[in-house]
Amino acid sequence: MNALRNFMDKIKPYFEKGGKLEKLHSVYDGFETFLFVPTTTAPKYGSHIHDPVDTKRTMSTVIVALVPALLFGMYNVGYQHYLAIGQDVNFWTEFLFGFLAVLPYIVVSYAVGLGIEFIGAQIKGEEIQEGFLVTGFLIPLIIPINTPLWMVAVATAFAVIFAKEVFGGTGMNIFNVALVARAFLFFGYPTHMSGDSVWIRTGTALGFGGGNVVDAFSGATPLGQIATASTSVPHITDTFGHSLGFWDGFVGLIPGSVGETSIIAIMLGAFILLITEVASWKTMLSVFFGGALMGIVFNLFGPDTAAAHFPWYNHLVFGGFAFGAVFMATDPVTSARTEKGKWIYGLLIGCLAIIIRVLNPGYAEGMMLAILLMNIFAPLIDFYVVDANVKKRISRAQKSIQ
Amino acid sequence: MTNVIKTTKGLDIPIDGAAQKMIERTVISDIVALVPDYYHGIIPKVLVRAGDRVKAGTPVFHDKIHENLNIVSPVSGKVLAVNRGEKRKLINITIERDVVNEYENFGHPSLESLSGEEIKSALLKAGIWPYIKQRPYDVIANPNKTPKSIFISSFDTAPLAPDYNFILKGQFADFQTGIDALAKLTPGKVHLGVKANVPSNEFLKVKNVEITEYEGPHPIGNVGIQINHVDPINKGEVVWTVNVQDMLYIGRFFNKGIIDLKKIIALTGPEVIEPKYYTTLPGTAVAPFINGNVHKGIPLRYILGNVISGIKVDINDFIDPYASQIFVIDEGTEIHEFLGWAMPRLNKFSATKLFFTPLLQKKFFKKIFGDIKFSYDARILGGRRAIIMSNEYDRVLPMDILPEYLFKAMITGNIDKMEALGGYEIAPEDVALCEFVCTSKLPLQLIVREALDMMKKELE
């Protein structure tokens, strides 16, 4: 390690003010702090020792928590592909196909997002912030596998610039950045984001795994089928017309956005986030509670549509509900920040997501819009929690005057 | 039975180097210095010149705003120099001390016959007033205001804090006199915070006070936390606070009629070879405590006060009159930790669940691995960011305050919000743990200090 340290020290002057590579200072800085813990010491007044936790560690924990969903997503992409083209291949071939199909999205998302972050940091003369490491990982997981790469690039750029950098960077944003990218795609390129043909890669992945789609194949997601159902019976099927139930949604070998399908993989992630206390269990639990509650309400009193009759427990395992609850709603920056507020915030996300799913057939999936909408209201919820504390203080003061 | 207040909010940081319970010797340097910067908020007007003779208790400078507020010499001797820096800012006043201390005569006033006003003017004149502090703003008490109550915490829960039951052994008579004097300065009560479940706690025998017992991790020993639980400060109210050892100055003044600022401080910290207690005087040089008793070969940081809210000083500096502790830790500038954010870092103590610390401190693992020795240094171990994680500060601040919102009001300089969110009740030391645990590495104590100064300037 000493050799590396010496090398970093040797090239440092090039990146400092007046050096040849001055314009790449924040890049150098980013790599240096990535490789070595900075030797910045505490100021004269204040705490002279600090907890070893930093944003790098927190953010990388979230990424670790996302890995099961990513790996399962890759496998599922391959699985669905070979199912669609009617070839029987082994596990590793399926995984390899999925890997090759998903990898370009990860590369594009990181290249575009980090590129903008680096430039932004250089312009502002600040350190590179870690927030995008999570965002860049989330984006490939919440899009259909057939989204053109250039769209992902445009959406990522839009989200990073207009949902984050203009507000001041990580920690200052109002909306969940990855969801803004998703919303941008959803409203900008609707034909590529919904329908029956976007969820399963029927073509090749980087030239690998070609074949022809077999007859009787339909690539609609369960929620898509519900939203467009012609009867009021909530019957969902897989790509070949076999019925799907709760446990199919739980395991997740069904069409859908890359990372959202498997509850098992998401639960692994949730476990990591909860034991490390990076995500709030209050938010997570209350989203599920709100979703279940609203699902039951519609089951009992809802209109006579397929979506309203869709069993409440199925709402929780199909579509992006669980993924959103675990990884999106718990984003500490855009969620409610007070402990009481987290309960209300989560509950409303759960309720709204189901309301949108059931009452608006135009949007088969309500989770994205529910979270974005509650992102707006999170500060308002916090305002009332904080105001209660303020009022208590005022009434205490008035009592002491009397 | 006294009241017992319990809390689980807070954090005890396990750090090595607690002082053994023995007083090593008396350390008073030949040259002592009075540093105006240590008396926060005082605008000094120097009253002596180089070459003047002073006694213990002779005023050396006073406050330009409250001219009767003297800061006095702790020793008798000859004024060596009045040192000034840029823009004639007063750096310090050095005094070469006599071998035998001569004391200024204050005529041995008898406490029973004095009124509150007379006690006040005596304390102001004798230079004991700076040891009485006030909330709001955590500054030296404004002598023109009457406090609604006075708080003293008899225990310190900060890392490796000195044990006041040990320090005060044989001095409880002076402590009691101090209490009796303060009781005349407020129409309200004098509150004494006592640590619960301490066998034969002498502080429980103190009279003329309202005793409350406290149980919980640091910062429950902080007087600010105790005020918030017992008698919170509202807008327009003032509460005074005095440190345990500073109570002795008041007691000695009325018992003996002299200014005797002797105090005991603990030399502590992982880089001290033999951590011990020393008798000393405010203004003594730092070096004589350190020399030969610290580990060599690494850059060291000397801290007056405790490790999470003290002041970093140079070895050539002088003891802060408010400090009861000198702390020595590794500065850390020569440590180059490779990929630190991703490593297990078993030797680091963290309040989060992102390290193995919480696991290793469980009984089961302690049996297998033994007591883990955590290493500490002065690096902030990360980069400064905007506030990202929520509920971090709340867990270590046992006050009825929403810290994140108060800090945001302070950062943005919004005085109305500071007022509404508890700005009157907080002091920098109360948020020391918030600063320790902060993922975003914000200098919260500096933020609070500057905000309080701004509030004071705007609202008084």
C-alpha cells in the first residue's frame, strides 16, 4: 500500500492549483479519498474523535443490499428470454444472457451520472459526493429490459441535473433521483415503458442468445394484465397463459422491471438495510401496512373491476411495490425525517400506490408516482411534527409567566 | 427519597487511559498566563503593566461591558508581559510567580450577614464571577439578571471524566458554603444533579439544595441536559450553572477570605503513559504535565477538557480555567488507511451498526475475543457532506429538542426558528455526541457556538 500512497503523493501536484491537470482536481480527490481515508483532522474546538462511519460506508451498504435483487434480476432476464424463444438452456446460460443484457445499463447509468457529478464537483470546487453510487445502481433495476440505452442516458442526465444538482447535490434533493429518471422515461417515452413487448428481451444481448419467439407468447406483466382486464375477475397468467398466484410473485420468475420481481431477493436486501439500521424500519413497515390496508379496503368496498378485486396480499408481491418500499421510500434524504413523520409518510405511500393501481388503469404501477408524490409532502409532514415541539415550548413558556 | 430521572439516549465511548485514583503531585509552572480567549464573551481591558506586582486575587483585566467583572491573578508575582497579536488583540498576560503565594485580603466576609447583592459584588470583585455561567447562550453570567434557578451537576459522564467524589474528598465543607452563597442569589432553587447508584455518594449529604438523581449514558452528566429535564429555560428566563470544582472557589472565599483557585485536574487519554490526577492552578503551562508521560514517535493532540468537546492546544499553551481534564490522543495525520470505508475496521468504535463494534461488545464475543481495545485519533474519518441520515442526533441527545431542525436553523442563521426550536436551552457541549456520530462530519459544536453568539448579539 505504501507504493500506492507514494504514487498518489507523487502525482498530487499535477492536480493542484496551477498544475497541468488542475481541471481534474475533483477526480483525483475522489479517487484519493476512495483509496485512502483522508487525513483531515478535527478543528480546534469541537469533537476531537469521530465515529468511523461516513457516507461512503453508508452508501456502499445500500449497494450491497441491492446486489441480491440485481443478481436475481439478471437471472430472470435470461430465464424469461429463453422461455420466450422456447429454448431449454442451463442456469449459467440464462444468467450469462441476463448479465450481458443488464450490464450495458449499469455502465451507461454510472458513466453518465458520475460524469455529471465529476463535472459538477469540479465547477463547484467541492468533493465528489457518493449519492449517485446508489442512484446509478437503482436506475438499471427499475426499468424494463428493452429500454434503449440512449433513453437511459438522457433520463439519467436529466435526473442528476434537474432533480439533484440544481438543488445543491446529495442531501439537498427533494425527489428520489432514480425515480425521477424512471418518471422521465415513463412520461417521455411511454411506448417503451409499458405494454406487452417491453418487459422481456426477445432479441439478443450484445449479440448473444438469439432465437425466434414461440407462438402463444405474451409478455404482459401481471399488473398490466389486471389493468387491461376485460372482465372484473383478477386473473393473472405467466407468458404462456398459466395462472399465477401469490408464491409466483414471491419467488419472482415473472416479467417486470429488472430488479423488482423477486420478493425473496428484496427481502435479503431489506434484511441488510434493517440490521445495519441504514434504512428506517418504521418507513418500510408502514408502507407495507398502508398497502395492505388499502388493498383490503378495495377488496371489501371497491368498484367492480379486476384491479379492485385483486387480492390485497398479491398487491404487495407483484409489481414494484416491495422494491419501492424497501429501497425507494426509505431514502433518508427524500423521506420524512422525523420519527413520527416516517409512520405517516410510509402509510400514505402504501395507500396511494394501491389507490393509483386500482383507480387509474392508465398507470398499471402506482408505486413510482406514490413515492414521488409523497416526496413532495414529506417536508409538510415534518413541519407538523416539528411544529408540535415548537408549540409545546411556547405553551411551557406561557405557563411559566402565569 | 430523591427524584430519579432515567434515560437511555446517549452514548458512552469506550476509550483507554482513565486516571488512576491518586493525586500525583502539585504542578504549577513558574510562569502562569491568563488567556482572555478562554473567557468566552469577555472583552478584556487590561489593568496591569509589565513589571507590576500582583497578589493572588489582584485584578489583571476586567470586562469592558460589565466593568465590575474582574479576572484576577491566581498567583502572586511579577507581571512579565502583556502579549498582543494582530490588531492588538490581547493574547495573554504572563506572570512570574513567587515561591510562596501571597493573597489579596478580602476581609473575610461572613456569609450569614451578607445579602444577595453584597455576595454578588464580592464575587465580581474577587474574580470568582467568571466561574458562574448562564444559559441561554452558555456564557459568563450577566450580573444584572436574576436567575430563576441555579444548577450544579456533581458528576461528569464524558469519556474518562474525573471523578468528583474523589476530587472533593475533604473539601465538602467548602462545597456546602458555596451552595449556601449561591442560594442567596436566586429566588428559585439551587439544583444539584447526582449520579444514581453510586455507593456512599457524598453529594447526597449536601444540604440546602434540591437533589435529583440521574441514570444513563453520557451526556446525562451535562448540566444542560439536567436543566432540560427539571426546569427548562423559556424565552426571557436565565439559569446559572457552576462547575463542581468552581464551587470550591466560592466556598474558600467565604470560609477563608482569600482567592484560592487550586483545583485538581486529570491527565487522561490513550497516549498518556501513566494517567493521573494533579493539583494545579488555572493558567499553568501545559508542558509540565505532559513531559515524559506521553507516547513518543507519533504526532499528538493535546486537548483541554474532554475529548469530545475540549479545546485543542499547543504544548506551549496554558491551562483553560474551566478544564478539569487534559486529554492526549494521536493526531492521526500519519495514518494512511487503505480503503478504510470498506474495511471491517475491528479496532474502531462506532455507534452505528455498520461495524462489528456492537457485536464485539456483546458478552458472548467478549468471552471469545476478550476486551477489544479501540483506537482513536483526531481524523474526522470521512468527508464533510450535507445532512443525509436522519435520527442520528436524536439518539444521543436526551433533551426535548429536535436537534436536526435546530442545527438547520442555526446553519441558516434563522433566529426566530432557533428561538422556537430550543436555542435557549442548548450549549455546544450538549451536542458533542451529535458531532461524534455525525455521518456527514459537520462541526456541530462550532455551529452551535456561533449561532448562540449571534442570538446573544441580536436579542440582548
